[in-house]
Amino acid sequence: MIHSCTVVAPASTANLGPGFDVFGLGLDPLADRVKIVRGQWKKGRIAIRLVGTKGRAIPSKPELNTAGVVLQKMARDFGIDDDLDVFISKGVPMGSGLGSSAASAAASAIAFARLFELGIGKTELIRYAGEGEIASAGTRHYDNVAASLLGGFVIVREIPQLDFIRITPPDDLVLVVAIPQLKMPGRKTEYARSVLPKKVALKNVSQNISNATTLVTGLFRKSVDLIAMGIEDGIIEPVRSRLIPGYARVKARAIEAGALASTISGAGPSMIAILRTAEREKFVRRAMALGFKEVGLSCQTLTCWPSRGARIVATT
């Protein structure tokens, strides 16, 4: 019998321009670490314990915590009533648009399944991890959790049934991430979804389809240039950009410094820039920081690359 299981799950960026709720990309080096320890009693207790200072703002009540929601659902479905102590160490900044809630949810689903030797496949793991997004976004969605769990670039399909297509990105794909110190409303992702347009112009839909297919073609051809060509979004980004002070400046600065393209990461406020190799990454990081500084915001910048996905790092 396994007594404990520890899983590390990476950050992720969703949408990548035209792929709203469909495209996701796992990102290293940011990651959450979740350790689940089986208790000695069978009372169905789930205790969330936050490790380190980065997790202090996370709810400790299971029904309000993304990892807790996942574990409650899996425990009910599989008839498991063991007490669980869940230790969460946050490496992905909360409310950043880098899949913080998804990383914890994905790690928890994997750890629970291994701890109780459930033998379920990756699609079912992602389905359970998606339950956790309800706690943070108000709705179930799979782009971030799929990218965090599987790694690489992921395409989400929900009709006629939930399915995922994983593509290994080019080796020379590099992303610069800028995370502004911007106070966002509670349940930020839910708010960012609430401002989306209910109707869109047909020409914008057509353009987004063109860009999305260009981006996917670039992934299959291992061409960062084609990926960058497909990053533009004419539907979601124009609305969400209004929530990010300095958006236009940061995007322009990044491209001037050598980035091939730039866009909002998920629901924001982080922004990402696409590069071919890391040759210009220092210049792009400085440029994006300057763009935010020009509107009075400080920001953290870092260089990321596609992740290989979540992994079990310890069992006892």
C-alpha cells in the first residue's frame, strides 16, 4: 500500500491568441508541488495545508480549493473515504494567467489516482482536474489542466466527447513571460470570462480560424515563424486587453526587441512573447518590463520553454 504520493505539475499558457478554451501549452520552469498523505482514519476528511509563503492567499477549505474540489469528486466517484492530508507548494503565481489553479488540480488528480492505484487514463485524469477550475473560474474548462498534465501543446476537443490532441513543440520555441504586479478582482478568471462578447463578426471568426490553423501548421512543421504568424486574435484579446494597463506598449516593445509575436496569457494579466531560440530573450524581457513601467506597473519577467508535463516525483 502506498502511504503518500508527490506530484509536480507545470504552469501553462492558454488560448495563445485564437485558441480560446482550445489551445494550451505547458510551461517550465514554474510548477506547483502537491503531496497527498493517506491518513490513518476513514472519515473522509480532506485537510489542505499550504507550504511556503506563495500559497497564503489560497483557500484552505476543500470545497473552495481547486485541489480540494478535485479530490472530493474523485473520492465520491470511487467510494474512497480515507482521510487525506494535502500539502500544496505554489510555484505558479496566483491570478497570473499562467494556470495556477490548473497546476494544483492536475497534480492532485495524478497523486490521488496513484495513491489509490485507480488505473485510470489521462483523459479521465484531465476530466477530474477540470472539475477544479470551477472553484477559480466558475466553469469547467480543460485547456490549462490538459497542458499542465500532458505537457507540450494541447488541442482540446469536447464534441462529440472529451478528447485531446498533443503536439510536441519545436525545440527552438522560447517564450518570455511578463507578470505585472496588478491587483485583479477575486475569481479573476471568472470575471475575465464575464466581459467576453456574446456576438462576434463573421469576418473575425474567419480570421481566427485562419490564424489557428496557421499556428497548428507551424507546430507540425516545427516552424516558430509560422506559430508566431498564427498568434493574433481578433475576438477575445481586444476585449481582455482593456483590463491590462500598458497592454499595447508591452506588445509593441516586445516585438521591437526581437520577439516574433506577443499576446495575453490565458485570462491575463500576464503577457507572453514568442521567440525563436533564447538569443534575444534578455532584450525582450527588459522591453516588456519597460512597457509596464511606462504605465506605472512593476513586473516579473522570466524565460520559459515547453514543458513535458506533470510527473510523480516521490511515493512512500
